[in-house]
Amino acid sequence: MTGCLATLHDVHKYDGKQHIQIIDNSTLSITSISNLGSSFTNVFISPDLSAKLVLVRQLIEENCSIHFDCSGCYVQDQMS
């Protein structure tokens, strides 16, 4: 999820009913959906979102391995 269109391509209007729920329980509208290369598809775009967010569950469902440590987060496609 992102609020910035700068690095995205194939942007199209989002006609779904989902919203982004944030920490204070308020919701943000999803206005568009796009792709960020072949690895990140179906990226939700909400202009009011101030940070880029990744759903860990979605990465796992896409067969990625995720490792967190003190130096950061590593995501690896299980196919490579």
C-alpha cells in the first residue's frame, strides 16, 4: 500500500469495497490499484497514506520467506 504513484505503473481505478484501516481505527479510501514490477502486484493506492506498507501475510501467500533481524527485513522469493 502506498500514497505515492511515482514508482508505480499500470495504474487503474479501484472499484472495490475495501478500505485501509489504520492504527486509530479510522479508514482510508483506496482510489487506485497498480503494480510495482513483477514482484509486487495489486498495490493499493490511497492518497492519504503517509507511509508505504507491506502485508506480511500477502508475501507469505506469494511464497516469500521473510526474515527480521536488527539490521532490517529480508524478503526472498522461494522460487529463487
